[in-house]
Amino acid sequence: MNTVELIRKKRDKKKYSEEELGFLIKNYTAGKIPDYQISSFLMAAYLNGMDKDETAYLTKAMLYSGIVIDLSNIKGPKVDKHSTGGVGDKTSLIIAPIVAAAGVNVPMISGRGLGHSGGTLDKLESIPGFRTNLSLSEYKRVIKKCGAVLIGQTSNIAPADKLIYALRDVTATIESIPLITGSIMSKKLAEGIDGLVLDIKCGSGAFMKDFKSAKSLASSLIDTAKAFDKKVIGIITDMNQPLGNYIGNWLEVFESIEALQGAEIDDLMTVSLNLSGAMIYMGGKASSIKEGIEISKDIIASGKAMDKFIEIVKNQNGDVSFIMNPGKYPKSKYSEVVSVSKNGYLKFVDNYEIGMSALELGAGRMVKEDVIDPKAGIVFIKKIGDYVKRGEPVAVMYTDRKAKVDPIKNRITSALVLDKYPQPKMRLIKKIIE
């Protein structure tokens, strides 16, 4: 087969065979096809799409570019969760310890920040010493010991996805349902899981901007999971404003610690508890998602969730003193309060702009070689529907980049729309697809 001909084929809106997609993925992973040609393939696929069959072929090729982990010697159900990404979405850090404490194994292979959306690995690595690059033997040891493990792709777990994931981030090819499906499912199917709970984000801070697109992505992910005989539940959730209040890597770890200690963070905990409840239900430890939610609440109240988080951090070489005493974490050189110039009810947040603002402050990458500042980010104080007074803080920025302070302050205020009339609160759980 010829790479140029295959790029042309999708450019001309023709359908790939399983063998053709296998050829592209296999040879790119082996270093025989350069980045610039796969970038062309990604853009052609982004613009012209791939059907259900092609999506399954892509997922299969990416999955079998590496090994599929066998966890059959670990007792009990193995259930993971995946979020399609958003702003302030730190639910993995909250639900993994809850679900593990409930007796369901959580083998979680996560990704890094993608575009305006933060990544679980970057958040975890803001904890000094925390290792996300465990070997497969270490991966199995940790999950056997404490019931949960959170790592990145090793060189032999879906290596094609690791390469393509980084390339999509810098080629404007992120928001493609087939590419998202292949990326998510190749990692998740490689984990050795029995079931998967999907958090499909919808709104201005999500890759899927509207409910129709989110539902299409949910259907694609669910169809692919079923094609590989995996249990699956999809939950479509709102991402029209930051989830919780903290955006940025260590800032989100800090808020997760507060959540695990029982802090009442309404929107963050509504989403987190629905996800953990679904995972506990899927793992056979509850008779319904609703019962799983109640079990999750009890685990937090008892302190078991926080204890489990400390255990996970310790087993992955993280310095638990920062978890026990987060106030000792280094501070950014500059902090700046963001306020508005008039009174009104917060009507709209361009959440993409908030995510990009955090990225420019140092919390993300503009190119794949960029180094993240784990301290950088935004504390976003207000929620849609809140009344805001002129001069009242709506956010606080944290950065070591002095030159970014004023332009990002303006970028945040420009992302907000106020109205003189009261506004309804956002509905966080849009749809549950069992």
C-alpha cells in the first residue's frame, strides 16, 4: 500500500478497509511514516469523517499496536471511567479512591492535557515524586495492593495512540468523533477491564459543544465498547463552566483533596458521585447507580476515600506530606484578582477561553515540547446564575509569567456575559445511557 494514496483516499471521502487502516497505524508506530503524513491523514479524517466500521478498524489497529493487559489473576471486578475532557475536570482523582474503597478495582490509564483541556497525568505529576510511568509489573502490583492505579501509556500499551494523541493536540484535529473514539477505546481496552463508565462532556468547554454532538460521541464509544464485549454506561454531563472552582494541575489536586475530605462542592460532587455510583453498580457492589451514589457518600464520610487516595499516592511514589499538608506546596510568583465592571447575573461563560487562559498562564502546552508549571492556573469563583457585583472577584489567576497577567485578565473578563435578569442554574447530568 502507498501512504500518499491512502491520504488521498480519505481526502476524497472514500472508505478505508481494515487492512488499510492497519497499514497506516502499524507503519506510523514503527517509524516508517513521518509525522507530516499522519498529520495529513488526521486532518482528512477530521474533515471527512469515518463510519462505524472504520472507527472499529481504527480502534483495533491502535489497540493491537501494543499489548492487551491480562488482569485475570487479580480477584474482583475491574472497572474504569473515562472523561472526554473539559475545564477543571478532576473527577478521576476523586472517584478512583472512592470506587477502590468500595471493593471495585480501578485500573486507569490516562492521558495528558489536550488543547484547552487538562490531563489527569499532568495533575498527578504535580504531586512531588508521583510516578505515572509504571512498568506493567508495577501496574499489576499496585492495583493488587490497593485496588486502584493511575498511569500513562507505557511503550507497549497502545503506542500508536500515544503518538497520535500528542500530534492531534498540535494539529487542530482534536474534535473528531472517530479519532476521539479510537484514542479512548484503544487505551481503555488495553487495560484489562471488564467495564467502562464514560463521562461525555457537552458545552463551551468540551470538545463536543452541543448535546447532539455529545450524544453522537456517546453512541460511537458505546458501540465500540460493545463490539469488544465490554460493559458500558455513558453519562453526558455539562461543561459550560469550570467543574468545581480550581483549574490547573496542583490546584485541581488541592480541590480533589478537599472533595475527598467531604467539602460540599456542589457541581463537582454531583458529577463525581454519579460516575462513582455507576462504577460501583457496574462492579456489582450496588443494585443501581442510585445505591452506588449513597455508598460513595458513606465512603467519603467515613474517611475511607481519603485514606485510599493517600494509599494510591504512596504506592506510586508520591510525597504524601503534600497531600496531608497541601498548604506547604510552592506558590506562584504572581496572583491577580479578576473582577467585572458592572453588576449582573452570570449568564454565559466561554469555558474554552477559560481553559486556554489557564494554559497560557502555564497550566498546559501550546506545543508538545512545552513544560507545564504545576502551580499555574485559575480559581474560578462564580457559577452561572450567580449575582456578581461590580468590582467583586470572579476569579483569581496564578502564574510565574508576569507578561501574561494583564492579557489573560482581559481574556477571562471577555469570556463572561452578565445579564440584569436572574439566570437558571445549569443542569449537570444531561443523560444517562445504560
